[in-house]
Amino acid sequence: QPPTAEWGTMLADAREFIRSNPWLVTFPGLAILITVVAINLMGDGLRDALDPKMRRS
């Protein structure tokens, strides 16, 4: 059975190669960053749309 592709595992496996091949850490790190920012922005948008207290002001 092949290993599951996970961003955290990819970062952990690439730690020893950071100095020689920095892109091995860059792309999974950017994917995590973009995902976290997107989820935060979606949460803010949902709160603004659904929170009745925000509509009054």
C-alpha cells in the first residue's frame, strides 16, 4: 500500500533536505498557508453574513 500524501508528512520528510532543496518545503508550506488563509477568510465572510449583531451597525 503506497503512503498517503499529506502536507505535514511531506514537510517532515523534507526537513533534512531544506538546505540543498528548499522547494521541497516551500510548496507544501505554501499550500498549508493558502489553505489556512482561505478558511479564515471564509469564516469571516460567513460571520459577516450570518451574525445579526453585525447587520445593525
